[in-house]
Amino acid sequence: MAERPSRVTDTDVALLRSIGRSHSVVAASRALGISRDRAVYRLGRLARAFGGPVVQGARGGRAHGGTALTPLGDRVLRGGFDTIELLDARSVVGGPRPNLLRGVYRAGPPPEVEVASDLRLRVAFSASDGEALRLVLDPEAIVVARRRFPSSARNVIAGTVERVERDPSGLDLTLRVRVPGATLRVALTEEPVRQLRLRPGVRVLLYVKATALRRVAGAAGAAARG
């Protein structure tokens, strides 16, 4: 019997809900600010955990293809399993919690949030110039590289790996990377960690799209820390 996860994160729920609306994995991943590969990985993880597919592809017909939730996926989305605990990702212990950052909005152009004296992050939202605010960045929305490559990401952040942590489920790894003014969590699988030879002390580049940085309501709070 498949082992059910001890939690379904808010990212899982948001992904399923977005697929239910858009009928597209690509559109849903874009709306969440994560890559299509990460979305597919998450859907596969849910399928393995619950013993069946949570989405299915449609061919032809009036919809001309697309992706829809299966009855199982709809049940997971609606919290139909007693063993599922729906948590705000910030409260998940041992998992890749969202990166919470604080900074000052600079109207630009381009619009940016100054997190530290040598770290400005381009964003896709508007605020008052000089306003103190908080940002949230999903660990799955960050792409890690050892060298530069062509990308549409507006933010390329240099950092140093502090440590690699394994999720209690054994399925995911969390990379902790020190960047100017913060430590960022990056969600990865075993393969890229091995291929990129990621270990403490290694210098890396973090690619982050402006749309992946979301504003958190309320006054500016504590920056992300390890």
C-alpha cells in the first residue's frame, strides 16, 4: 500500500487548484512561479503517495486536450483524507519552508526591493517608493547553477552553499545558500545535487524570476534566516 504523506503543503494545494482552473500544467506552474519540471515532480510525488494519478491528460474533443484533476486529485485538493494535514508552508517543520525576506521597495525603473546594501531583487508588483515590506519566495521557484546560462529570470544571485538537508520523507532535499543579507532555502532532488556536486562551501548562482517574489501583507518582518 502506498504511504500517504504526513502533510500536503499549500504549494501542492495551489498547484492542484490552478490546474483545476486552467487545465494546464504549464499555466499552473507559471502562475505559482515554479518550473514545469518541479510541478510535474510534485504531481508525481502525490501520485506515488496516494497510490494513483492526481491529474490526467485529455485528448481531442471540444477542449482540444489539456490536463484535468482525477477524482483522486479532487479528493486530495478538498482534504478528503483524514491523514492529510493542510499546513501553511511557513509552519512546516523539517520541510522547505518559504523564504521570508524583508526590504525596501524602490520604484525604479525597474521596480526592485532592496534586501541588503548589495542585494536588490527585481519584482513584478507595485508599491510606494521607500516602503518597507516583506517578500515570500517559494524554494521550488529557485533554479541553481554553477555558471551562468541564458535565462528569462530577472534575478541572478551569487551565493555559497551552507548545507544540504534531507526532508523527513526522503524524497526531497533542501539546499541552504548564503546570499547577501539572507540565507535562502532551495528545494531540489537528489539528481541535481549529485550532478552539480553541491556541498558546503560551493559557490552557486540562484536564478529567480521577478514574478516568483510575492509580497506578504502586513508590516515588514524578520528576514529569512538559517
